[in-house]
Amino acid sequence: MTTLRTDHRTAGGSGRGPRRKALVIGAGIGGLTAAVALRAAGLDVEVYERAGELRAAGSGLSVMSNAIAALDSLGLGIDLAKRGSVLESYHVRTARGRLIREFPFPEIIGRLGTPSVLITRSDLQQALLDAASGIPITLGAQAVAFESEADGGVRVRFADGTEARGDVLIGADGFNSVVRRQLTGPEESMDSGYICWLAVVPFSHPHFAPGSVTHYWGSGSRFGLVDMGGGRLYWWGTKNMPTEESHDWKGGKADVQRAYAGWADVVQEAVRVTPEEDILAVPSRDRVFLERWGEGPVTLLGDAAHPMLTSLGQGSCMAIEDAVVLGRRLAGATDLPAALRRYEDDRRERTRALVAASRAISTFEQSENPVRRPVRDAYFKFLPKRRLVRTLESALTYPAVTPGRPEPKERP
């Protein structure tokens, strides 16, 4: 195992009494944000990551206004707009490029006063690593089990036989979370019914504008173009496919090009200029929503707690919100398990709603039936603006925790 240590940054907190220690399993977006938020809350933090190096996949993210507001509330100056591209337009079009609907994201973002930022996963990871300066991050640390201790603490055992001990354990270890598996037992995943292709590539095209997000909808397939800033394009494509095929896809770039033959020129050009080795193929899946995220000194966040499909672009945003709310609940808490349960209560209904909405809209957007497909397009084209704004604004508004709410007693 390798432990990364960068220049020390003074931690927050009141300075009264012994400092508590949080163990964070996973150094992805949620885990790094949790580390930063927990240190700001006055805890000592150690992060353990199973990968041998921190290398983000070649994909992009939309860090929407709700997640930006959550990060801003930490007061640490994490300015993602300097690293990515601020969202300025959002259009949905047919496969050949005819406009279906312009979504009013800029109007909503302007009213909220907080930008939404389009950014590569690697740039977001680096921003969070900079903010986590001084927090030890141990790489190559494969957690295999945890055990709650009689004194209220928790001990984690790793594959190489080493152990770590803390006062709370945060499972931020993603879709295949070891911490979740010990809490819940084996679970089945739920496939979306389609594959996702992803890539980030230098790109220029007359129909690719700065700060733009454009979705193209076909029959059982979609394609997205997202500006990452600095002349970079993040594109993603989906295609309906049986589970056994999408989970073990053996195709290549030529197959992706065939999937989008006859689509808008900008779509075909995006695939054409992408080196084959830069195209990632990943299955799309979620799980049945988990009602109870933890017990005793242990909890979950992000994909470990509530994996969701990507249609709403809120997966990483929910992980960021989770982490910030978790920090607020643990700041100054004397009963740590009760504070963890309050965090879970704060987050449960919002994440449940977004998991369900992501699944529903994903199914609708992937429509392949010749009757259902035009219904899909007409629905979004003629959906009253007031209703659309209300739906989008709810997701884009960060529901900050109200200070001073009483902590519940630990449930049996």
C-alpha cells in the first residue's frame, strides 16, 4: 500500500476535547468530498482506496448548481468554473439534428445565482485532491471487512492483513461497495437495458458551442455532446442492448460509428475523430433503493448508498451533497451514531426521488417502440415550461441542512 501525503493544511473544528477520526473507504468524487467536509467539521480523516493509483476514467461530469452550492458552503474556495466550462445552453434534438426542446437551465441557474459546471472527471478529481491537501490517502488498500468495537469505534481490515481504527466509517467505495455488502448482504444489480460509450477528445465544430450541452435522441439510442472547456468535448452514446452483451461488450469504434450512421454531422464527426483506444464502454445499472444506509458508527454515501442511472446527470452531485451534509451533521456531534442516522434521514427522500426519476426518464428517453418514440419527443416538446422549470429547479436547489435540529436517538 502507498500513502499519499501532500502539504499540510490546518483542519477546522472547535479545538475542544479529543479529536475524532473518520475512516473513508474510497477516493472517488464522494470519498474525496467527504474527506474535505469531515476535516472542515473538525475530524481527523484517513482515506483508503483500493486502486493502486488515482487515475480518473476518460469521461466528463455535469456538476450542477446544487452540488456547486454544497461545495461553496464549505468555504474552501473550490472554484470548479476555472477548471471546466460553465453551462450556457442545453438543447435536445432528433438524431438528424431537428430541435425538440431548449431546456431552460440558464434561466434557472441565473435565478439561483450558482453556476453549473461541465468538467472532466480528472479535473474534478484534481480540484478535490487540492482541497484535501494534508489528508493521508492510502492507495492499494482493499477493504475486506469492518467490525464495530465495544467502545463505539470501528475497525477496518484490509486484504494485506493490515487494519485501521476510527470513530466512524464512511463507505464511499462505489457501486460494488464492500462496506454496503457487509451491511446488506449480496444484492443483484438492475441493468438499464443499454450500453454507454464515453470519450473525451479535442474537438471543434460549427455546431459545438462553448458551454453547450446537446442531446440527440434516436430509436433506442441517444448521443450527448458536452463542452468541457479548453477545446475539449465529452461525448457519450447509448444503445439498447441485452445485459449479457452490454456487460461484456467486445465491439470497437467501427461498431459505434455504425450505431450513429446517418445521425447529425456533428455526432458522426465526434466519433470519427476519437481514437479507438479512448472510447470507454460501460454497462448502465442501478440497484433497488436501500432504506437503511448504516448502523452504529458506519454509514454510506454516493453510489455505495444510492447508485442511479445517468439521465439526470445527478449521480456525482448527490455524492457531493451527501458528503457536505454528512460533515455538517458530524460537526460538534457528541453522539456520532445518532449524527450518522440524522445524516441518513436528511438525505433519504431526496436521493430516493432522484434514483426513481433517473430510472423513469432513462427508460422513456431510450424508447425504441415506433409508437412510444414520437410520444417521447412530443411530450418534451410540448411540456409546459412552468412544469419543466419546477421539476428542474427542484433538482438544482441544494437543500442545506438547518443548523440546530436535534439529533435522534440511535435506532435499535
